[in-house]
Amino acid sequence: MENLLFIETGTGVDVHGQDVNIASERAVMNAIHVNSMPGMRKILPNGDLNKMRVNVKLGLPRDLGKLDQNKIKELIPYGTVTVEVMAGGMATSSGIFLEEQQDKNDLMYIVNAVVEVGY
């Protein structure tokens, strides 16, 4: 990305089920859902939102290979989206095992997200 304009951060948690996809989706939504970028068309080449580049970085505590990157890309409404996955976040006890919530153990997964926006 030649021109980095915004960096947004977020955190997502899957308290039950130990699913990095759920925690990652929540982290990305936490990063982007309270932002508005009304001046983007004026900044982007030819005012084209599809010229926007979005790089999503996710720190996962476990199961890095189980992340569905296409689902993460679908959360971003415009531009060309790339996803980087790295070790990070946290797996810690939720304090309870609930079989009816599809728990495999008593862990909750916490994922950190960084969403970089530019062109």
C-alpha cells in the first residue's frame, strides 16, 4: 500500500465454542463499525472506492490455519482486501464449560485486529 490513510483496531471474543472465525469477525467489526470516512472519494484516485486498499491483520491465539479468510474479506464493503494472520491474541479460561454452547473446553478465544486503509 503506497498511501496509508487510516489504521483502525479492534478486539473480538468467542467466549464459547473456541472458534477463531467468530472471534476474528467480531474483531474486524469492532475495528470498522464505528467509523465513517466521508472524504475517501476525494482522496482516492478518480474518486473510485474500488481503488481503496484494505489490509486486515489478525492476531489469533490458536488454530491459525482454520481461519476462513474469505469471510473476513466479505466484511469489508469496498476495495481490494488482503488478510494477514499471525500468532497473537489470547486463549484464556472462560471459567465454565457449557456443552450446549458447543464448548470443546473452558477456553475463550480473544483475537486482535488491525485494519489498514489506503491506496
